[in-house]
Amino acid sequence: MAEAWWVEVGEGIWVRRHAELDLSLGLVVGERSCLVVDTGGDEVQGAAFAGAIRELTELPWVVVLTHAHFDHAFGTAAFPSDEVWAHPACRRELEETGERQRQEWVTRYRKENKPEIADQIRRARIVLPRSAPEGDVDLGGRIVRFIHPGPAHTGHDLVIHVPDAHVLFAGDLLEQGAPPAFGDAFPDVWPEALDRVLALKPTTLVPGHGDPVTADFARTQREEIAQVAELCRLFQEGRITTEQAIERSPYPAEFTSEALSRPRRRGGR
Ligand SMILES: [Zn+2]
């Protein structure tokens, strides 16, 4: 399998797929500028992505980060720009957790015997984003919108809507090829966030990991996450055990355990 390749999901809308972590980064091309959606897990991966973009377009770029997880945000230094945007809380999250994420993933990649990637993450300079503009952003003949659909995969997720093409970059609100990740998630309100995303009526949704999906796929994953949320509720009310929750979950044990450990966002607790 190639390390990285393009998938076109609409006219001038591209997904850069990566074998590593099954990561998906995005590119939306207008007439005056292009929008880079997430930058990869380190500057080397970011620079390779930037190089691939330059084969498609010479237009100046602006950058948006869907959330602060390293694999989406640590490649930003490869994209020199005054316009690096994210949800306001993404900046704080990178300030507070950036070095911890770095340590965790350097250790993990060393254990997996991938010292090169570990080293690239160790050396990545973390770039802090500014607050994304509210309302329409005009790339020239093409509008994009940045939307915080509520807490879901993290407390500061941003999705990117390209209305003219009915394409939506969902960050890690959706995953194809693997279950969604609950480590920093708010399972009880995640389904509502996906409802807000689906209300935009996208026909193609780009997950943060895996291949682009349809609205039907997103609806199915929304139902599975709602099942996990319900199991979390029953567990937190003391009505089922960890083992029972794992047994009844649509997802593998490690995913369900992480979900069970997360706080409720709604109604206290
Ligand atoms: Zn993530």
C-alpha cells in the first residue's frame, strides 16, 4: 500500500489518505485560496502533505484544525500561514496537553518499533491556532463554514462544511474502518452533535480516519454511539457492571471501557 494517496470527493475537494493510522486530511480549493483541513501528526508528514497539495494547486492556503489530537495538529509548522484556525478551546487544549500527547505517542511508536515516526513526533513544533471565523469564509467562488456541533469526540470539535458540494469534513466525529475513539469524548452528547451534522444534509462525509462515507454510514455510526452512551448512563447509575456494558456494546472492550470512564456532559455528574 502506498504511504499516502489522494481521493477526490467533489470538484476541487480532496482527501489525502494515509496508511499510518488510516489518517485522512483534507483540501478544499477555491478560486483565490485553498483550505487545508488538518495537518498530520508531525512536520515531516505535514511537509509531505504540503508537497502533495502543491502538485494540485499553487493558491495560497489557510489552515483549519478539526481538533487538538496530535495526528491532526502536529504537522502545522509545515504550513506557514497567518491563518491557522480552530475552535477557541483547541488552542488551550494544545497548550495544556500537547507535551503530554507528544510523550505518550513517542513512547507508543518506540514500543511499536517505529523509531522514525517517534523521532518526528518528538521534534514537531506545536503551532497554536487562532479562533476560526464564524460565518462564511470565501475561498473565491466557494464558501466554507466552520461549525462546532457541540462536544462529541472532544470538547472542541470543529467540522467543515462545503455547502456547494454537499461535502462535510467531520474530524474524528466519524471513523471508517475502526470504532470512534472515546478517550477525550463526551459520549452522552456525541449523538446530538452528529444530528446537527446530518441536519446539514451532506452527501459525502470525510472521517478523520478511514475512507469518505455516506450519510447512511454516519447515521449507523450515530446509532452505535447512542448505544454506547446509553450503556454509559446505565453504568453510571449503577444499573449494569463494566462487564455487562462491554458485553452489550457494539464496540470492542477497550473502546467501551474508555467511554465508561468519561464524564457526563449533560445533567451534572
Ligand atoms: Zn481525535
